[in-house]
Amino acid sequence: MDNKSIHIGNYVRQNIKDNGGTLADIARKAGISKERFNNWCNKDDWYVKDLFTISQASGIDFVKIFCQPEEGEQDTKVVLHIEIEKSKANDVLKYIKDKQLYSILKNKENSQTK
């Protein structure tokens, strides 16, 4: 898919509808107002954190769709900044570890230091 020629908001809106969801339902699950989510869907430039929020609420991995390097592009490092309440830190770390992200990152780190 050529991500550069896709209107992100329209793509998100259409995929949610195609999967039987409504903007109001996804906004509620994401903890944002329907109006705010509708504003996001009218934009063609999204923050990764907003894509992540909607991915979590909808079950559609928009981050993977829009944040993967295109074929032929070099892999680059991405800094992922997550702001969470301190009380939820262990839950988030457990989720990351359960989903094996921790192992993937650790293995890359080990292979680079050898």
C-alpha cells in the first residue's frame, strides 16, 4: 500500500465502518469525545499516539499500517514515548512483555553488542 497517497482520517473512518464499528463507539472505547474523534478523521496527519489509541479501541492495527517502512526503505529506529499514570506502569510493562515486544527488542540489542 502506498501510504503517502492515502488520507489517513478517511482510511481510519472507512475501515472502522467496514468492520462494523461506529465512530461514536470507538470514541467511547478510546475515552475521547465523538466530536474530537470526528475532527481526527477529517485530518490527514495524525500523531502516532492517536493512531495507537484508535488501534487499541477498534482492534485494527493502524499503527502497523501507517508506520511500517515501505518496501526498499531502510529500517530506522523509532522513539516511542508513552505517557501513562504511574499506577498503570506495571500493567503496561506486563502487556509489552506478554506480547513479546520485550524479547524482540532485547534480542536485537544482544545481537548488536556481539
